[in-house]
Amino acid sequence: MRTCGDCSECCRLLAIQMEGYYTPQGHWCKYCTQPGCSIYNTSIPKSCKDYFCGWIQNENIPDEYKPSLSGIVLEVLDNNPNTTKFWIDEKNFDNTYVVAKKLEQYTQRKYTKIYNGE
């Protein structure tokens, strides 16, 4: 089974919201320890608890498409790996369009959210 390992891209590309704290998309969460989370085992935000990484869940996706290498975070929706939201970081990674097209073969339905630094 895959693990996050050295990857923390979800801590930057997804908006993090919890009581008294909000990190907008494209900014590192202040609790992210790169890799890992300083509060994951104690007071994990609901947005993080509900997140399912598509790269971890779908071992058919090649290792080179790991979010920390590709700039694309895959969020599994409805606990179904075939329905995925693509969070794409066009600002900090090259060739995300090409990688996204290759990743499409691993999901039947996709939704895209692009972070371009704005």
C-alpha cells in the first residue's frame, strides 16, 4: 500500500478549513511539516479527514505522477477512485496539462480545479 512519504502537496493545493483557521488554495497550511502534519493525530481538520488521495488509492497510477512530482493532486470523490477531482498547480510545475491528460485514463469522471498563482 502506498503512503504519502515525502509528499505534502494536498497541504498546499487544497483549501484547509477548521475552527479559527483557514488556508486558501495555493498556500501551505501552517500545520504542514513537509512532509506530514503536526496536528494530524490530535485535531485533524474535517477537510483533511475527508480527503482521499487518488494517487495513494489507485496503485495503477505510475509513481512518476505522485503529486509532489507532477503538481497534480487527485482527490477521490464519493469514495470512488473512478470519480476524481484534479487539483492542478500550473504555477510551480511544468507540463501539468500533459500529465493531466495521462492521468485521465485512470478515472471515468473528473473535475478540475487549477491553481495558477492568483
